[in-house]
Amino acid sequence: MTAPGPTSAPAPAAAPGPTPHAAPTPVRSPLPESLAGATVVLVGGSSGIGLAAARLLAGLGARPVLVGRDADRLAAAAASVAAAARTAPGAPPAPVRTYVSDVRDEERLGALLDELGTVDHVLVSAGTATRGAVTATTREDVADSVEGRFWGAYAVARAATPRLTAGGSITYLSGVYVVRPVPNGAAVIAAAAAVEGLTRSLAVELAPRRIRVNAVRSGTADTPMLRRRLPDDAAVADAGRAMPLGRYGTAEEVAAAALFLMANAYVTGTVLTVDGGQSLL
């Protein structure tokens, strides 16, 4: 009688892949006006480029939802977005929904998206930028910047992917220093470069779901982050003269690129540079 051979343990079940759609990605007008009525979640929408995008979206008749860590800043941002909203003559501005959450809190972000029901687009502009020489900054010093930018982007993708509509999109924010590095920014620049890699990888992975993933590579823009270093108009104007076009970009100019990426249903895996030529210097 032959002894039974060794038995092997059953192979683990494969992780579920993207849910494919038989239909191709929807065809629609690629102009920003096609975003009217769309629900757009802006993670980092309480200031800077995220807030500028929310105002532009409200002016087109979209429904921006602002996500940030500070309730007071969110309330102030919501009021300014409501004032920019496109409404019928004489009608009061519609309230703008806000949600307090950290960009890395995947569970809470998922709960928000579930509450909204239908989500068409997500823009991620949240993130801090701790700078310092590599010999003077520890891993702990830069952890918030690295985790907020890369792991925050990853968490948003995990939360949003099962909930986005076909033809929807995730748009990230990167920076020109990825291709034109400056001293004392190694950690945050590396994190931004990782976001660009994530953008391209997810564009391929999520294409069967008809979800598009893109990024805006911004040059230096006149945002609250810049104003913390250059606190008045004269200082901003003086520093901006070194740029090829003689000034820094505005938050709205960068935000408009994000709206283009949302609206054009045939753009995915793209890193769109809006830097006024800064990367050429």
C-alpha cells in the first residue's frame, strides 16, 4: 500500500480586482461646463488650490463638498464657496457641505462618500510641507508631510474607488520641485514624486472601472502656504519677478487645470504641469 503523498494547503483566495464595465468610458462635453450638477469632493478644500477649485466648481453649478481638518476654517471656506455658487437670480446661495477629516483617515472618508451617495470626482490637495536639510531633520520631523501626501493620497484612492461613478476621476496635486528640486526639501519632494507614480499606476489599475486618475504638477502659486513665508503683496510680487512670466501663479490658475482633468473624460494617467515655465529655469 502506498503511503499518501503530502497534502498542500489550499491557495489563498485572490484579492478582488477592479470591477470591469462592459461599456466604455462615457462620452460627454470636455468643457468645464459639463461639471454642472456633479458632486465633487475636495480633500484639502478649506484653503489654497482646493478652495479655489471649489469656488470655480460652484460657479459652474457643481456641488463641491469640502473636507479638511479644521472645522472653523471649513466654515469660512464654505461661506466663500456659497457666495461664488451659480444660483437663480434672487435665490439664496445653497449651503455647501463640509466634513472634518484627516486625509489619511480612510474609514471616515469612506463614511462621507457613503453619505453622499453619488460621487463623481475627488480632488486631493491636502498636505503640509516640512522642509529642512537631510542632516537636520529626522524621520519624525518629516513624517506628517510624507504620510499626509503619499499615504493620504493612497487612503483617498482606497476610499473613493468603490464609490466613484463610471467616468469619474481622482485628481492629485503634485509640485514642480519633483523635476526641479531645491535644497532642504528632500522628504516632501520625494513624497510628491511618489504621488505622481501612484497617479500613473492607478490610472492603469482603475481603467477597467472607468475611473480616471490624473495629477496637476503645480509651480509656486500664491496660496496661504506661500504667504506664510512671504507675508505681504510686495514680497510676493518681488519674489515672483524671477519667474519666466514675471509673477507667481494664482490658486485659480492651478485649480482650473484640475477642473479640465475632471471634465475631459478621455484624459487619464496624465501629470499636467501648470507652472508658468518655472520648471524651465
